[in-house]
Amino acid sequence: MKYRSVKGTHDLFGSEIAKFDQIITEINKLGQIFNFLKIETPIFESTELFSKPLGEQSDVVLKEMYTFVDRNKDSLTLRPEYTTPMIRAAISNNLISQLPCKLFGIGPMFRRERPQKGRYRQFHQINFENFGSLDVFAEVELINIANNFLKNILPKNDIMLYVNSLGDRDTLKKYKEKLKIFFEKYKKDLSEESKLKILTNPIRILDSKDSKDKNIITSAPLIYDSLSNNSLNKFEQLKKYLDEYKIKYKEDYSLVRGLDYYCETVFEFKTNSLGSQNTIIGGGRYDGLFEILGGPDIPGVGWAGGIERIMMLMPIPVKTKKQVHFAIINEKYQSHALKAYKIISDEKIPVYWNYKFNLKKSLSKSNEFQGSFVIIVGEDEFNLDKYTLKNLEKGSQVSVSLSELIKHIKNG
Ligand code: HAM
């Protein structure tokens, strides 16, 4: 039997893992600059942590969670997202004794979605959350981090930020009622999937990609027209700050997001280059979520980005470090060669040997791996207590002693 990776999962190696690591390095840097504390939480949690807050009628809860019962009959779920585990961790470890509490984390998430380009069943997210701030600047700080991240990791990109306000929870509740009445009128023309959502989750119909639905949606009432003065002021303030920070954005009054816990500001960074799975980063405010999770009344705002989607937009990273490869002609000279291997690697210069005593094969491996130097060790080198250092970029070569090797490599 041949084993394959499970549908919707993938292995990361080669240039893909190089991109992955580049993202992690950049995120760790930004976490430090903006003083967010790094956190890692368990990959599985109690199922309840997700079912209510994400929305009993949301796609994630209805169809996509990997849930299992363990031997104690506890229902556990592989985390489909990071916001609720972070809140759980902040409450459990009393990280909220001082507010604001700012956390960031990176890790795998699990959703049983239909796999396609940019959509997997195990994928990775980067995640930033700010607990305890009602100030609109909390949104702006987070958006600024996301914007800096995207600019640094994807210097040339077509990504655009979209913003909307969903208003406070009361407005949102009333708006859902309005939508129910509206969609009931057009029920017979809606797709089967949207019909089912009229009573349970009418706001999700606004996100439908079905062409019949889209026609109806264009005339649906907009939440913007129901916003309170307070929400409108916050939204205006947000846009003012974004202008001051010179962050480009577009208002999108139909932007609603897929999880149920949002209110007030929502935002997404989208690209045109990835087909239908085009949201790179999504987030917003979720005041009230702490209480749903049994915590105190603490407001929150955050975002998550899909690492795989970001990687699809990244160029293959260029190797910056010099690599020194070894070509050892015969087993007799191995220990002479490996003395050099030790001192070069101790200097933190990357080294490689293919474990073969074959000059031709070693040189061709060096070419394949784009080595910067090859150290050739044969009879002459052994007898003279020297090493032949071939500079592959310049095409030159020198015969040097062990003590001179590092200087030549560094200067080369
Ligand atoms: P989300 O929109 O469900 O939000 O996911 C955030 C990002 O994760 C998406 O924009 C996308 O880049 C990536 N993503 C989601 N599902 C998949 C998938 N199946 N395959 C590949 N990438 C995927 C959240 O998860 C919220 N917790 C974000 C948040 C944080 N809101 C406030 N704080």
C-alpha cells in the first residue's frame, strides 16, 4: 500500500519551506516591534469553545470542524481558527489582569472544506489580537501591522484593503431581521443553499458566489444605512486614521466575514491574483466574545492571515548565505577534509557533503544546490596539508591551509 498525504493536506519543503520560514521571521519581528506577546496554544480544544462563538449556523461549525470524542467521552475539536483559543488562553492564564493584552501566534488550523487552490484542510495562520481596547486606534494599529507585513514580504503586490462597519450588536440583530424579511420575498429565486440560511443566518447570504443570488443581493438593504451615530463616528475615525497613516483602502458595504462573532469594524486584504480564494488577511472587532466564552466584558479586535495564500504570492527566496560544498576524492582523505568541515560550520557558514568519494558527482551536486565554493580534497591536498578552494561564482581556485580557509571564504 502506498501512503499519500490526506486530501487537503500538503508537505512543505524546499523553496516552499524557505518562504514559510521567511514569513515566520517577519511576523516575529513585527510582534517584537509592536510589543505583542507571542503565544502558542494547544492544537485541540473543547468543541464548545468553537461551536457557540463561531456561530452554530456558520459553515465552519456546521460542516468543517474536525471533531472527535476521546476516551473520556469529551468532545474535542482541532482548532479551526485562533481567536477563540487565544481568548481562552488569556482567561485561563490571567493574561488579562493588565489591559490591553496584545497577543500574536502562528500555527496550523483545520477545516474540512472542499480543497482547491488556496484552500486546504490543514493550513497555517498568522494571528494578531488586541484585548481590552475600545479605541479605534486598536484597529488601525493592527491594520498597520498587516500592511507593513504585506509590504515587507510582498514588495510588489496588487493587494487592496477593504473596510466596513457592521455596527453594534443591537443594530446587527435588527439588520438580520430586516434581511430575513427581504430574502423571504425572493425565496423562490434564491439558490438552495441560501434558502436554508434565510432563517438561521441571513447575513451569510450576502457572501454567496451564486449568480442568481448575486442579482438579488444587489438590492438587499445595506447595514450602513442602519448604523447608529456612534458606529458611524467610529467608522469615520477609522478612515481618518488610515488616511493619516497613508494606508490605501476601499469601503465595501457588503463585506460581512464568515464567522459570527464580529461587530463594528471588519476588514479584509484581498488580491486579484488567486482566483476565488482571494482573501489573504481578514479580521475585525468582536466586542462581546469574551462574555460568550465565560470571561469578563472585554472588547477585542484582531486579524488572521493564511500563510499558504501569502506563499503563493511570494517569489522564490534567493539564497543569501555562501555555501561551502565538499568534494572528497577518496576515503583516505576523509578525516583531513572533515577538519575543514568542522571549522567552517563552527563559523556558521553552511556546509554540505554528499557522502560520496566521487569528484564528478560532488561537483554536479554543488551546481544543483548552487554552492558558492567547493573544497576539493585529494592526494595532493592531503600530502601538502592544504585544501583546494574553488570559487564557483568567479571560476578561480586557490590552495590554502586550514588556518587561511575562513578568511578566503569570507573575502570571496
Ligand atoms: P478567516 O477569514 O476564517 O478568519 O480566516 C483568516 C484567513 O485564513 C483567510 O483570509 C485565509 O487567508 C486563511 N484561510 C482560511 N481558511 C483557509 C483554508 N481552508 N485554506 C487556506 N487558508 C485559509 C479567522 O480565522 C478569524 N479568526 C480572523 C480573526 C482574528 N478575526 C479577529 N481576529
